[in-house]
Amino acid sequence: SRVLEVIRSLPEGSLVHLVGHSQGGHAIQIVGAQLIKEGVYSVGSCTGFGTYRLDSASLPGVPVKIYNSFTDPVAWVDRSRDVLVAGSVAAMWTSIG
């Protein structure tokens, strides 16, 4: 990924803090786990904004912070999954049919 490419351009042993918004928060979780596995860089923290369900177990020893707002559309979508799935299926059916 492009994020790993940029990080790997840093000197080995660098301390890296990962930050992402929405799906970017999930991407940094994957990147952080990869960096920990490789052991070349230190992951200092993983912070997500508008990101839900980060799995801190995949980032052992790394502080994981999540900042969300009740009005964040990601939270609304998460709470409204059944309604959105039904609406998406109806919209898809309309465009196919």
C-alpha cells in the first residue's frame, strides 16, 4: 500500500504514529499490525477519527484512541444498518429491473 511505501522510506527504527479518518482508521490498523509484525519500525500510537470497531488486540502494546461524534455519519450508518441495507437492495432492484 502507499502508506507502507511512505513509512518504509523513513530510517529503520523510526517511531511512527498512525492517524486515519473513517476507513482510513481501519487502514492504519492493518498497517500498524504489519509494521509490528515486521519489527523494523516502532508504532507509537494508532488514532482513528470517525472510525468504529478498531481491534486493539491486533496492535499489542500500542495505545489506540478513537474519537467519534454522535452526529458523525459513520455512527449513523452503523446504527441504521438494517434500514440502509433494505434501501440499497430496493435501489439496486429498481436499477436492474
